[in-house]
Amino acid sequence: MITVDFNRLSIRPGHRILDIGCGTGRHTCAAYMQPHIFTVGADLSFSALGEAKDRLMLHDRLGRHGNGRWGLCATDTTRLPFLNNIFDLVICSEVLEHVRDHRRAVTEIARVLHPGRPLVVSVPRYWPEKICWSISKAYRLAEGGHVRIYSKGELIDLLTAAGLRLGGIHWAHSLHTPYWWLKCLVGPQRKDHLLVNLYHRFLTWDIMHQPQITRFFDKLLNPLLGKSLVLYFMKD
């Protein structure tokens, strides 16, 4: 499930891309498919980085890459082990809502980004996430879960205070919003609910095959129902 629209970004051969909080590497792999770039996935979780490594190696075996290079790094978002101004693009997708010291994290992200180059940030959209918190205490208090809900204005203020200028916005994954409401309603830890499992199978099928009909409805519903808020910034 790719949240970032790479068509909005001017990525050129030789660029360095950082996917901070990369998890199992969905955006790291997507970036690796850009021509002749060096992409780095960074995360706190060693198990997630292991899955990201497996994904990237599979891309290598299948030839699904842009003839660039990749690397992985275990690190804390608030203490990045990279030089100033070293990356030409930073992706921070569904990360900041997990980080308690988000101001320090944003300062670090801005520090490693080259001036004049883009940062993409996505977080759960305010009102769909608010409903999840209202429905399920277990979802709200999950270990390693979300510590805050951002409004669009709050997130923009946080990033512009770090010297980043907003350049674009969109919403994503409208078809996933009802799934999370349903999951919260029946209990986020349950794995035996028929309707939840059927919806999950549908979403997996949709991600794998991306049929035109579901892409049409996802795009149509995103402004109203999109689960993720996606912001595009430029470092001044």
C-alpha cells in the first residue's frame, strides 16, 4: 500500500532518498524502483528491518528496481545518524503519530534534508482516527500505537516551524477507513471475525491487483473518506 505519490516528486539519478520509520519497507521498495538512486530505510524495529531487507532482496532477484542501491539503518527518528543536508528526498509515512517528541523528530528530519528538496509526511486523518479512538479503548491504548491525532493545521504548523514550506496535499486510502472502524468495533485484536477477515482479504486483493474500478472509487472518495492525510513540503 503506497501512500506517497512519486509522480509529484522530481527524483533524478544520483539522488539519495531516506524512508524514515520505514517499517517493513513498502516505501523503501517503491523508492528503490526509481532510476539510479540510493535509498535508505530507517526504523527502530530490527524485526521490521529484517522484513524490509527480505523485500528489497526479492526486488533484486526479480529485477524490480531502477539499478540503484539500497541500505537499511536501525535508528531513532529523534537522533538520526546522518550528516546535515545529505538526502534529496525524505519520506515520513505514518510515523509522527507514534513519536512522543515529535518536534525533535521534525527538527532532525529537516536537518538531514538538502535545501530546496522535498519532504513527504503522512499521518492518519483527524476525523476517521478520532472515530477509531472513540470506538475502541484498546485501539487508543495499544502498546506502540498512536500517541496523538493531528489536525491538518497542527501538522502544517509543526513542519513550517522547522523551516519547511507546504507545496501540496492530498488524502489516501478511503477504502481502508471502514475496515478500521469495523476492526475497532469488534475489537482490534480479534482475528476470528468473518466480516473483518473478508474485508481484509478484499483490501489485500485490491493492493495486489489494483483494478480500475476500485482505483476509481478510492480516488473519488479520498477527499471525503481518505484515511491518510499526505503533505508535501520543501525545505527553504
